[in-house]
Amino acid sequence: MGSQFEVLFNAGQYAEATEAALAALDEVDRLEEQLSVFRPTSEMSRINLLAADGPVPVEEGLFELLRLAVELYTQTGGALDVTAGPLSDVWGFSRREGKVPDRRALDEALARVGSDKLELNAENRTVRFLVPGMKINLGALGKGHAVDRCAAMLQSQGLANFMIHGGQSSVVARGSSASGNPVNPQEASGGWLVGLHDPARHGGRLAEIRLCDRALGTSGSEKQFFRHKGRRLSHVLDPRTGWPAEGLLSATVVAPTAALADGLSTALFVMGSDRAIEFCKARDDLAVVLVPATGSRAEIRSSGFGPGELWSV
């Protein structure tokens, strides 16, 4: 998934920690083989190859992930769309060669985008494309899904205190990081501390979040962008217009699961600052930290955090 995954435990708390972590990380490899559109033998590549010709059977876990993707597409008014791959292609971001497409090419790509053109059959557990040339890319959900699966594996073995991250942008925290006594997490102040990178200052830290039995996902435009006629155009595309989303440098979402946090961090980045805050305030299961693109010094907007859960550094 193009990222380094890590599992963190309280030192000395679990004798079986190393074996459990290695088994969980093996699951990441299995999911990479299933979900990656860059592997021609993956289940996702098979779906993209065949689903325009008829319904394609899908493994249960992947089907549920596709169902979540469609739900988020509806909830966010299309701001998250896992069928936006043709747009990444026409903008050159899938090859890391960003360029502004001509209007005709962009319109042709937009005609093949839209999760409302995905037909999911829950009874038969199949997916079908209603428009030729469509393809699904689960990059906005895949890392979070993998982190969630790893967490489920550890919890099934009775491990209650740990943190898992994939590339530091998808995080799940369970229980507490020990404070003072590494084998007695009940003495901890609760949760795990997660630092938020400052997208306007290389290597800098913007804020810290205390994460307890929740997940975090971050989307940003710091690494993949190009400039055109004075505009900063990033790889995070608005699937409704076909153009790069502008106005934010990063969006971080805290949610019950990492897949949800990942998907919504992308959607809220696309929505922009004001709409993202409105969306978060309408749901009591979410919190958000936004970094507007307002200059060289990063400033944040936030919503949904309780006392002691978020502070700037």
C-alpha cells in the first residue's frame, strides 16, 4: 500500500506481542494482494476488468468495503468517490506526472465517474459497472480497512492496549499507552498520543490528539501537486467537477473506524473548510482538524473534540 505499517504495544505488557503483531502485518500483505489496482492478479483488478460485462462475485470483506464506499458517496454528496480513477489518469497523477487536461478529455473521464453507476447486489454479493470504462480504486479506504482488520485480529487474541498505523496517516488506538507502569495501563491517563504533521513546515508538528478506542485518518496535498498559472493543483480531485480540490492543505478525521476516518478525511478535504465543519457538527461520532491553505504558517480549524483531546504544539 506504499506505506510502512507499525504495531505499538506497552513494553512488557504482552508476552505474545511480537507473534501477534507479525500475524497482523501478514494480513496487510494479503489485503494488498486483494485490493491493489497495480497488481494485475488482484481481486480489484479482476473486478475492473470484468464488471462492465456483467456482475462479478466479490469476497465478503471487500463487498462490505465497497458498500461503505457507496454509503459515503451518498452521505458526502459525491465528495468521496472510489470510481474517480479516470480523473487521476487524465490529470496524470496516477503516473505522478501532473498536467492540466483539455476539456474534451476531462468530460470523457467524468462520464465514467460516479458511484451511483455501481450496482451492488447484496443477495448475490456481486458488483457491476453500469457504464463502460469505469474502474474502482480503493486508495481512499484501503489503508484504513487494513488497519481495522489488524486491530480486529489483535483484539480477538485478547490484546486490549495497542496502536496501529499505516504510513502514519491511518491510525487505530485501543486501550491506553501506559504511563509510569508499563504493565499496568490502568494507571495511564487514557488513550494514545498521536502527533499531527504540519503540512506547511517540513518535519514540523502541528498538534497532538489523544486517541482512545477510536481511529484517525489524514488526507493532504503536501506531496503530490503542481503549479499552473499561479494555482496550486493537487492530486486530491473533486469527483463532482473533475478539478483538484483547493482551499485546504490537510484534513484529519477522528471516527469509530479507520476506514471511515480515511474516507471522510478525503471527502472533507474536497468539501472545503466551512462545509467540512458543518458535516462534522451534524454527527456526534466525528471530530475534525483542518489546515486551510492560507499562507506559509499553518493554522487550524477543528470541531468535535472534548476537553483534553486536542491541543496545538
